[in-house]
Amino acid sequence: MFSNNLEQIEALMTNFAVAILFLLIGLAIQDVLKKGNVPRFGRVFVWLVLFLGMAGFIAKGIIQFVVEANIQ
């Protein structure tokens, strides 16, 4: 049972790591867009897409953790 909980926690942390990766990619893209004189709408659109991706991975990890914890 404890081993199975570790697998669930590992899956959850993997999703958080992917979400952090999205954030870091967003920071890098934002820096490039600022130097390229891209309009504000373009920068906001990039952040919107990246934050939705982050939220999706975090939500997926939490839902997966809760569902698997209730099954056992």
C-alpha cells in the first residue's frame, strides 16, 4: 500500500514538474518577445496558452491522485 502511494505521489510531482517547465519556457519566451518588440496582445496570448497548459497538468495530477486514492 505504501509503495502504491509513492507511485501516486511520484505521478503528481511529475505533473507539477511539467507545470514548472511550462512556466520556465514562458519566462524564456517572454524575454525573447520583449526584445523583439512584440505587441502586448502577443505576449498575453503566449502567457494565456502557457498558463492553461500549467493548470491542465496540475489539475490532471491532482485529479489522478484523488481518483487513484479513492479506488484503493
